[in-house]
Amino acid sequence: MELKRTATAGVAALLGAALIAGCTSESASDTQAGGAETPADTSTATEPEPTEASPAAEETSEAPVSDIEAAVQTFVTALDELGIDHTEPVRAEVGASGAKAVFDITINGYDAGINVFPDGDTLAAWQELSDSFGGIHVAWEHSALSLNSSDGIANSAEIAPLIADQVGGEARGV
């Protein structure tokens, strides 16, 4: 039991440091060396597309979608449907957040991010840290749309419940 508490505290400390760094830093990874925006990586390299001869191709006309791509698309679609101004998500470094994928995005002129976690436990640990630092986010499945909790805190508190309703998720920190 003591080992579990120690391990949990260690993970919490790492996630806390990553959360602080991720929520307060200006992203330098949004552009390539030439100044062009870097598109979001939406490849599904681990899931081969079905061929015409495979049974999967007959069952569905669409290629399989990864959970990372699904999370990004879910949040972007919600923002579009709500008429909320945003940039295209750009793949960023994961760091020590515990996420398996992170995307930088600007929402209503404020820095934000989409974090996709490997499981519910990792998301829950990240949520606890986000809550403890006054973060505002929308959780959906194993992902979170982390909204700006400094300069744009009032805007984030206003739009988080709208986004949560649109995706069928939960707004926290509002």
C-alpha cells in the first residue's frame, strides 16, 4: 500500500510539473523552421487500411480511425459547430504529461491543448492535477481539451460547458 502511494505521489509530481509547463509556455513547435504551420499528425500507422479483398472493407466504407484522431476530430467538430474561433491542432511534444498524444491549438485567441491519454486512470490523475492548479478543461473519453486558465480564464469558463455538452463530456474547473 505504501509503495502504491509513493508511486502515485511520484506520478502526480511529474504530471504537475508537466501541467504547469504545458499550460503556461508559449509554443514554439507550431511552426517549422521556414515559418509554415505544421499540420497535425493524423496517421494511423498501427492500423493498416483494409484492402478490397478483406472482409473489413466490405463492412464499412471508411478507414478505421485511431482514438487519437477521433479525439482531435471530436473537439474540432464541436468548436466548429459552436462557432468558436480556433486554429488547426498541431502535434506537439508529449513531455511528462502522461498523455500519448498532445496537440497545441488556439481557441478564441488563447493557447489551449488537446491531450489524449492511454487510459482512464492516467486521465483521472491528470484531471486531479489540473484541478489543483485551477485548470479548466473538457474531458471526453480518454482525452481532455485543456483551455487557457490565465489570460483567457473568463472565456474558458464560459465556453467549457458548451463544448462539454456538444461532445457529451464533462467540463471541469468552471
